[in-house]
Amino acid sequence: MSNLTLTTFDWVPDMPRGFVRDIRVRWALEEAGLPYRVESVPFSDRDAGHFAHQPFGQVPWLTDGDLSIFESGAILLHLAEMSDALMPGDPREHSAVKEWLFAALNSVEMASLPWSLLMFSGNNDGTPGWRFFDGFLHQHRLKHLEPVLAAREWLAGRFSVADILMADVLRLVDRFDGLADYPACRTYVARATARPAFVKAHADQMAHFAKADSNAVVN
Ligand SMILES: N[C@@H](CCC(=O)N[C@@H](CS)C(=O)NCC(=O)O)C(=O)O
């Protein structure tokens, strides 16, 4: 019997709401139908207890009994071991899930995150730095991902944790209209985020941060 607790911030500014990485964990837990609790740590005052669970002072982390796990990819792999809704049993598909999970984080997010941060901060103004990251994302990642996603519904045969990570990574690019030239990537994000587990995870994250706003008003 699992005893799962997801920890996230108590509050974040409006801009990242809906995109805080606890959504990846919520989404996986909802797909698997695993019961869990959500706890909060202060966004503005990160103490030693926080750093003991997440060495960079970030979120999310998950505790499973006395085991504490940080990094959304590691957390999703842990949950995948608990539910075949997240990880197919077939050895080839199992291997493909791990391959695509790392590709989402280490190949696509590695390119999409600097691009998104430049978009977010308004530094997408044609400087050589911007052109480098824009080209890197489009020419070296999305251009190659597009035919892959045009040819399949999900990355590893059937829906898995690899899709949670890839769709969440692409969702942030889509937020800044970066998928306009990649219809298969856009359709994939739409297909993934239409799943009831994502819809619930997203609503729960939004409600979690909205509750912090109303508590601040009361106090
Ligand atoms: N690689 C980490 C990244 C975690 C991360 O970037 N968390 C963000 C929220 S989405 C955070 O805590 N940001 C606050 C900060 O970096 O100080 C993971 O996937 O878990």
C-alpha cells in the first residue's frame, strides 16, 4: 500500500500557474488512480528542510513512505513502477518509454527551456543569443520531432509517463506559439491535455495557488 505525498510551493506568481512541474506528478498520479496528499512549502522562504528534499530549493518532490524523491523525471519513473497505466509491460515499449522520457527532458526541454525563458523575459528581439536558441529549438529539435509525432499517437506504443513529460515540455512552447509550424506537435499536445487526468491535475494546481491568494486576503 503506497503512502504518497507530493510537495509543491504554497504560492507562485500568476505567470507560471498551470505550468509548475508538480503538474507532471499530479497528472501521473491521476492517470494511475493512486491516492496522494499535497503539501506546501513556502515559495519565498526556503529553509534547510526544503533543501534536504530538493537540493536546488525547487519543487516538486514526492515522498513514498520514508523514501523522498526529487526531479520530475525520477518521480515519474518511480510512479511508473507502481502502475501499468504509466508504463507498458512489453519489453520493447518499456525501453521506448525510458528512451523518450529522457529525450523529453534532456533533448527537447534542454532546448525549449532557454527559448521559453527568453520569450518570457522579452529577450526574443533578434539578438545573436536569441537567434541561436530559436534556431536550436526549431531546426535541431522540433523539426525532427514533428515527423515522429505525425506517425504515432503516443511515443511508446500506448500512453505512458514519456507522454506526460513530452506533452508538458511542448505545452510551454505552445504557450508562446512556438508550435505554429508543427501541426503534429500541436495536435499531440491537444490530445494529451484533453485526457481527464490532465484536466483534473491542471484544475487542482490552479485551485491550490488560488487558495493561497484567498488565504492572503483573509490574513
Ligand atoms: N529538473 C527539475 C526542475 C524543477 C523546477 O524547475 N521547478 C521549478 C518550478 S516548475 C522551481 O522550483 N522553480 C523555483 C526555483 O528554481 O527557484 C524537475 O524537473 O523536477
